[in-house]
Amino acid sequence: MKQTSITKTPAISDDDAPKLTQANFDSARLRVAGRDVNRAQWQTAVRARVGKQRVNIMLDAPIVEHFKALAGNRGYQTLINDSLRRVIEAGHLEADLRRVIREELSH
């Protein structure tokens, strides 16, 4: 039987990383496609790549509180997006399944 090699690596914790300050972010070079850009150009490029669109929407307070409680350290808006995406995908899945079942039953 061949012996398996086991590599032991030291555990890395969040405490090992240097703390970032606002000065670190203020002095960051913003680059798109390898060239320096200003903050507005960078934000435009990020939004275009991610495919997000800024909208104003009114949500019931209990809904927002629910997602904030679920989110913890993550962004609650990300959880709302994920939930909406799952609802859309489930609707497509259901419609596709109904179509396939109807087609199979008609044969």
C-alpha cells in the first residue's frame, strides 16, 4: 500500500493579517484593464461587470430586520438578492417541469 504524504501547514487566523485603515483605502490605486482610473471610472466598471443596478425600493421593516438578523457580518442586501434569485429560478424550474410533463403525457 502506498503511503500518503501529509503536509502540515500552520493555521492562519484573521489576527495574522494587518489591520486595514481608511488611509490604506484612500491611497489604493484603482485600475481597470491594467490602466489607472479615477474612482468614478472604477465604480462604473465594477457595476458593469457585476451587472448590478441601483434602485430605490420600499420594504416592510420586519422584512429588512429579518434579513439583517440573518446576515450577521455579511450584507443583508446580498441575502435579499439571493432570496429573490432563488424565487425566480424556482419559478423557471416549475414552468419547465410542467411543460416537460405535459409534452410527455401527450405522447
